[in-house]
Amino acid sequence: MTLPDPLPILDPPPVMPTGEGGGAVPCSPGLSEWMFESSPDCVKVLDLDGSLLAMNGNGQCAMEIDDFGRWRGRAWTSFWPQDGRPLMEAALEAARQGRVGHFDAFCPTAKGSPRWWDVKVTPILGSGGRVERLLSVSRDVTALQRSREELRETASRLQFTLEAAEIGDWDLNLQGRTMRCSLRCGRCFGYAEPVEDWSCETFFEHVHPEDRADVRATIEEALCRHHDWRFQCRVVWPDGSVHWISAHGSVYRSAGKVERMLGIVVDITAQKRGEALALGQKKVLELAISGAPLPVLLDALARVAEERSGGLVKASILLLDEDGRHLRHGAAPSLPEGYNAAIDGVAIGPRVGSCGTAAHLGRPVIVRDIANDPLWADFRDLALAHGLRACWSQPILSFEGRVLGTLASYCGEVREPTVRERESMAMLVNTAALVLDQRREAEERRAAESALRASEERFRTLVSATSAIVWTASTAGCFDEPQPTWTAFTGQPFEALQGRGWLDAVHPDDRGTTTAMWLHATRGGVLPQFEHRLRRADGSYRHMSVRAVPLAGPDGAVREWAGIHTDITERKQAELHLRHLATHDTLTGLPNRNYLNEHLQELLRFAPRDGRIAVMLIDLDRFKQLNDSMGHEAGDALLCEVARRFKSVLRAGDVVARRGGDEFVVVAHCADGRESAERIAARLLQALAPPVSIGGAEVFPSASIGIAMSPEHGGTREELFQHADIAMYRSKAAGRNCHHFFLPEMSVVAKRRMTLELELRAALENEEFELHYQPRLRVGTLRSVGMEALVRWRHPERGLVSPLEFIPVAEETGMIEALGLWVLRRACIDTRRLVVRLGRPLRVSVNLSGRQLRSPQLVPEVRQILEQTGLDPGLLELELTESAFIEDMESSAETLRALKALGVQLAVDDFGTGYSSISYLRRFPVDVVKLDRTFVTQASEGVSRYGFIKAICDLARALNLTVVAEGVEDADTLDLLKRVACDEVQGYLFARPLPLEDVTDYLEQAAPGPALRPPRLPVS
């Protein structure tokens, strides 16, 4: 850089201050120029306004300025970023007042390079001692700033590492006998803030009394031998809870003398409690295997729960009473005896503390504040009197989901459980379920052996049905130890089953699923309940239900698995048979409506784009006349023969199903479209042409067929059925015994349907409905014990309209809810009056639709009607079909439990025609099973009617259910029902559905029997 001549700052020669507030030293022009140019820093001369007058060469290089002339005269503050300008202005102002301004800040170079600067602004005094110029010296400290940032980042990472690892540090000063701890160390002792300047005695006061001597000895030995030290001990927090810490460190000396001990401390409470939990689970399972009494097992489980919490909670186990409605004391080692006695026998219900509510809902109930929670309204004073402020209860569920009891944790403070406490409760509940289920199965087995000792064959069957295999396996699913029950069942010696050799006993088709389940368990720590087939020693396969729970090691990780195999072969066979009944017509053996719907849905879903499918709706001509004139048995015989003929002329892959009554449906692949469909329809009609001999008379059947083709007549199941139905009615109108394809103009039927809907709405407003009642009789005495309410529509022009015509419309349009509510209210009013008149109880059965069951208003509406009519809830029985509550099982179960809580009875109507399953009967709070008339009048193929009905009755009796047979029409059927010990019956043998006045007369008769039945009338 070439300096101006003369240098503006050196004329007159300047006086440079010696420092802030110091004196001034004059500088010669030559010396000033040499100092200005040789300075390695960025030196700038500014006027009093802060404008740039000169800059040394090193400064121009540091600031990356190529042409200084463009910068001369500009305000130096304009070079700085916005956040740095206030600092520069303050420094300039200080220099103007004769002081040195100093700051450091970020400012990029002229070319944008990032730089940090240490800046000093010094006043330059003239000969008169006044400030005439300002000298700014900026030193590039970018490298230093980066070092500082790296140092801060390193310190931050170290801080984060200590925090993440929850490690605290401490410094024990042996000279002052004081100890300084970090914040994290304070948390190890139960303090939210750092603990500073503790005396050694204060530290030992926090150590558990039983551990103080060992800790003192460890520290004294480290001081004497000058080596590293390590110990674990319990500490008592200010709230009284007990926690574990692990501490280790080193001794430091100065001038040969020990002065301090430095170390770290870690909270290992979770690890210790995990070890206690694992040891506790192992102890409980060992006690269970050794056959220890149940009270001992439950006490051990409760103590494990308490130890796991560090003494913060008191555990209680309640068991389901034999009546299934109360909870009995099981174990509560730390709760007061008075409290245990007070809650022994507590009822199960929706607002009965934590335990009663958890058992009622079948899910955990967390009450953080007993004093203010409505669930504890009836027990609040009792709990608070014993210092109990919070209660968390979890139901103990069997493998089938049945409530066995509850495990509760009581806390003396208002709070919710921690995540670890929730996990511990879940693991202990699984262990309790395993123990109780095994104990229950053992008790059931002993009871079965005692009751059936007289019959050796039956004895062996029951033992086989209730046998179970208990085993333990490694985390990889390997058998590393002998499994006696497995060997006894499969015949595999230990040499064959060890490792994963046990898989050889699993059915080949099930090995892939079984291996996948174990892979899921090794990854997620959970082995879902599953089923597979297992080969017995005799070579036969049995269906087994597999359930297992993980056993934790000292570190909290899964150490091994303990599980149980339960033989469910009989249940699977029963479900398979019931599933067949649910998808096949019991009379003809053809697929029923359920199977047909699923089959057609699958065909439409996977059919190729150019695939043609025909849906043929077949309705037998004049079948009702035959049924009325020759009887139901003749009608049934004709239906069976028609089904046989249809099957004989259909191709493989085509399906014929009985949709109901005299309706059949054929679903066929039609490669040639309408031509193929016409050929199939012609074959079906030809097959019906030959006469059928029934009861010595010849019957000439015929049928009307409606055909809908996919895709031209619809792409959904509903559209095809609807259009085939419309086409079938066109065939009826065309003289019967023919077939028609659907045409769009046939939709006039839909208009009639709309007319019916409008008339139905008007009927609701005008109250055109009335109830008829069909009596229900006790089989043993043939005395009326109840009646079923059946709705009838008395149309002002058409007279009585069949429910089969208007109920489906009410269901689809949603009017069924208003209609159902009217029926329920009317039935309760009539029954209440009948009970008063007869002077004895009389149960009324009212049908509920699936739509009503799904309504959130159902329970309050039933409660309101019972209150308003004054009918005893026990005299009201609500009937639902299986399909009604199977759509949403969780919601249905909750609604049914709420209805049961009102005291009403619940019945399954048309049992066996839907989705019959033993598990459903056990899952839902059902009281009554109503057998469909098809069960009563006709058994399934290959099964005697007596044997079949007896099996159903025995099953219901085992589940404590009442069995009602519908459609009893002859004395032989009544005699059969007496022999199988059916509970109640109803049907035309006794009475048809009667108006209120007629049913009143009927019920006032003394024990009416078959001889008093009214004449049989045709049913439309």
C-alpha cells in the first residue's frame, strides 16, 4: 500500500494513548508510518464520523479488498452485518470520548469469506489533546473462535453422554470431609436439584442401614491401599422409597498424601428390580410345578410385585368367585387385614372400584386419585382410611380371554404407574394367568377323573381332551432340557426333541407357521397365541393351542420361554361341524346363503375382465300350495329331490345353493355369455320335469328362473341378486316354468318397493302395528312360563302384512329402530299387566335387530322403558340372531354386558343357522339358546335327530344355558325333546301367535297341553 503524502493521521504528528484512561505518547511521522504499514493486523484510520480514511496493506489482504479506492470515505459500520453494527457504533463512541472501544464479532470479508475479528478502536489525539482521528485495529481470530466452538461442542457431547447414560459424578474432599455431587448424582439420591457440600455422614445417612457397614469398609480399604474402588448399595430417597446405585472411582494423592476421591454413580434400580422380577417369576413357576398350594403361589406373586416397585406399592390379587359375579381375596401380604376383609367378595360391575371395574370390562383400569374418581364412590372412605391414594388394576385373563381375577397395585400417593410399573404388571399378570390356567385345568382333570371313574373308555377320552403339555425353551425356541410331558404326549425321547428336533412332531403343513411365530418371538419378545397340529405317540395328530410367556433374566432381557400346549381337537371338530352347518342347508345339504354370498364375492373379485358369470335365482312354482295341502314333510321331501336333480345336471365348478324356503340360486361360469346361461337354465328346467312320488302321490315340480349376467347386469353381488330376483318375478308373471334374463325396464319392482317403504313410514306414524304372542312352555310340566312377542302390520287396505315383507325394508331403511322401540315398549306394558292379572311371573321375549344392537341408545332406551313400565328386568328376554352380534364382536360384547347389567335375559335366536361357535357362546353373556326349527324337525345328513339335538342340549347345559326349541309341531318331536332334556318349547303343537286378548285366555288355562292347542293355520 502507498500511503498518502502527508499521511492524514500524522499531520500534525499524533499523540497515541497508552491505554484506556492512560496518558498519551507522541509519535514521529516516520515511526507512525512504519507501525501502520508493518502491523500484521487490519489497521484502519477513521474520521470522527467513522468514515474510512486509510487501511494498511495487511488489512486489505485480510479483508480481501482489491481496490481500496472504492471503499475510501464509506462509513466503516456499513461493512458489518446488522447484528454487529451496534457493537461497532459503541466502540466508535467510546473512542470519540477518549477511551478504547473493544469487542469481538463476526464480519465477512469483501468477498464473503467468514471471519471472526477482535476489534479495538483507539482515539488519536491532536497537539491540543483533542480527539481528531480514530484508529481501528482488527485481529483475525477465526481460528481461535473455531477452537472455542470445537471445545464447546466436545463439552456438550460429554455432557449429553453423561445425561443419556444417567451417570452422575462426585468429588469427596477428605480434608474438609465434604462431598460435591452433580445434578445427575442428586437424582440418584431422590433430589431434583444438585446436592452440594454434603458431609460424609450425610451421605451415609442416605445409604440403607443394612448396607452402610459394607460401604464404609470399601471406602476405608480404598484409602488405605490407594486403589480404585467399586460398590453397590441401596439408598433411601426422601419419600421413603428404596433404590439401588452402583458407584466406582479412584483415589487421588497430592505430595504423597491422599486428598480426594473422585468417582461416578449410576442408578441401577431398574436392573435390580428386573433381577427381582425374573427371580420372582422363576420361584412362582417352580412352586407351581412342585404343586404348591394356590395361596402360597399368589402370595409369592404379590411379593414379587411389591419388591419390583421398591416398596412403593402394595399388591393385591383377587380371584373370580364360583358364581362368576364376585371377586374373592387371593393374596395381599402388605395390605391391612381390615381392608382385605372389607373387599373380599366385592361385586364385578362397571363402577366397583378399580378391580371390580377391570374384571367387568376385561381391560386395565388406572385410577390415579381415589379421592376424586367416581369408580371409587362406594369404597373411597375405606381406602383413604388405610392411606391408599391410587389403585391400578389389571384383569388376569385365561387363554380363552375369560377373566380369572385381578392383580392390583395400591399406592400411597396420587399418581399413575410408570412405564416400568406397567410392564411389570403385564408380565406378572401373564405369569398369574399361566399358573391359574394350569391349576384350573388340573382341577378340572381331577374332577373329571373322579366323576367318570366308572367308565374306562369315557375316562380315557376325557383325559385326552383335557391333557396339556408344559414346557420351557430357549429364546431361539430350542429344547435344551428334557420335557417329560412333551415326551409322554409325542413319544419323542429327549435325544430326538432337543434343539429344534421337536419340530418333527409338528404337522408338516404347520411347521412354516410355527417357525415364523418363533422368529417373531425372538425379534419382538412376544410369542402370540397360535394353533398347530401335533403328532401323538400313536401317530395321530391332535389340534393344540400354544401359549407361552417370556421369563426375564437379571438384565431384564428374555432368558427363556415357559409355555403350555392345550389339546383343542374336540373343540376344533365341533367348530368345523358348526361351520359346516353355518354354510350349508341342514335339509338339502346344499350351500346356504352365507356360503353363496362368500363364493359369489370371491368369483367377482378374481374373475378376469372378460369373464362372464351368471346368477340364476330359482323359485319353485306353487310350492306353498303343496306345503299347505300335503304338509311340511312333503315339502321338505320335494326340496331334497329338487336339490339332488339340480346338482346332477350342473358342471363341475358351478354352484347351486338353497337361499331359503323354496328359493335356489345357481352361480355358473358362462364362457359363451347368454347362450351358455340359456343352456344351463334349460337343463335345470328339464331336470325338474319328471314327476316326484311323495306320499303315494305324484307331484310335477316346475320353477321360475331369473338370470342376471356379470358384468352387463351388475358388478356387485347385491346388484346381481337384485336383478336376478326382478327377472325371476318376470318369469312368474309370464306363466312360470320358464326363464328370463334381466332387462332394465324390469326395475318397476323397485318402485313397488319404494311404495312399501312409504307406507311403512306412514304405518309408524299412524301406529298400524300390533303384537301377537306365542306361548313358551316348560317341557317337563307343559306349563306356560313365557311368550314371544311378534309384530304384525294391519294395513288399512291390505289387512295383515307378513313380517317377511316389511321387516327387511325396515332393516334396510333404518326404521327398524323406531319399530323395535315400539315393540319393546308395547311388550313390556302388556307383560306387566299380564303378570298382575295372572299373579305369577311371566317372561316375554322380544327380538332385537342387528341395527338396534349397534345403536348407542339401546341400553338407555331399554333402561327407560323398564323404569316407565315397571316390568321386572328379569322378566324381559332380548333375542338376537348370531349374525347380529358377530359383525362387531368387541362392540357387541360391550353392549350385551351393559344390557346384562340391567338384569335382563339374553337369548341367541335361530341358533345354528348363522355363525355358531362355542367360543361365541362363552364370550358373550348369553342365557338362552333357541334352536331353529330346522334343527328340531330335520337333522343334518348322517346324524340322527336325537343325537344331534342331544349334543346341542348337552353343550348348552355345560355352559349353563337354557335351551328353547322352536317350531314344535308334533307329539313325536315333543317326546324327543323330553328325552334330550330340552328346557322349553314353543310351536303350533301348543299355540300359534295370538293377539293379546286370546293369549290372555290361553295363559289363564291350567297347564295347557297338546290336546288344548288351537287348529293349525297356514303361515304365509
